[in-house]
Amino acid sequence: MTTEASPSAAEQNMALVDRFFETYAAYDLETMRKEILAPDVRWHIPGRHPLAGTHEGVDEVIAFFDRLGSAGFKADRIYFGADDHHVVDVHRGWSELGDGHDIDMTWVLLWRIADGRVVEATNFAQDQAGADTFFHHAFRLAPVSQRLA
């Protein structure tokens, strides 16, 4: 009689982040909301662009991914590593706007996991200036006169 060992916390954490990538690729934001992200999740986006900053709570994080999806931004995993509370992923992130302003670079995310949910993620871009340029182009701000009205 063979008994299978239950997956370690590190394996469970990697499976959770893998599931995140599946839902992101399928643009399945409801599953991301209900099964992956903690209600009080914090998502840190570096840079000086319209999507930069810390997005707090599942509604803000889902809104961020909704906006990111509208820019045709895609991601493919390259590497995962994990322990009982964290996952580090390296992935290729790119866009398919087709307007000469696409992005294609390596990103690293540090994920913090608690109680089977993502509670925090911090992004690191291979080329932050390039990321800022892409996001400024993809998410243009309204003219100041319209923003102040």
C-alpha cells in the first residue's frame, strides 16, 4: 500500500501562484478574486506611471488587473521558487498593442502567502524606465484641464 505525501507548504504556495497565472491568462478575474487573492491583499507596482503605487484590497487589485488586461499585457512564467510563506517568480511580461510602443521584458515578483491566499505581491521590472514609458503610453492621463474640472 502506497501513501502519497501531502504537498509541502512551498509546493502549495507555488500551485497557488501558478493558478494565479492561469486565471490571469484566461482573464478570469472572478476566480482570481474568490480563490487566490486575500480580501486585504496589497499589490506594489513600482515606477512613475498611471498604474504605479500600492493597490490595497481585492477590489483595487482586480481593477489593476482589469486595466492591465486592457493593454494586452501577457505573462509567461520562467522560474518559481518558494518557502512556507513566499514565492519568487520570474516571468516574461509583454504586450501586443501593435502600435510601436509594446514592451517585452523580464519581471520578478515576490509573493507573500498566508492561509492559502496571496496577501501581498511586490513587482520588480528589468527596466523600470522602459516600463514607465510603456504604461504612460498605454494609459494616457487626460489633459490637466480635464483632470481638474
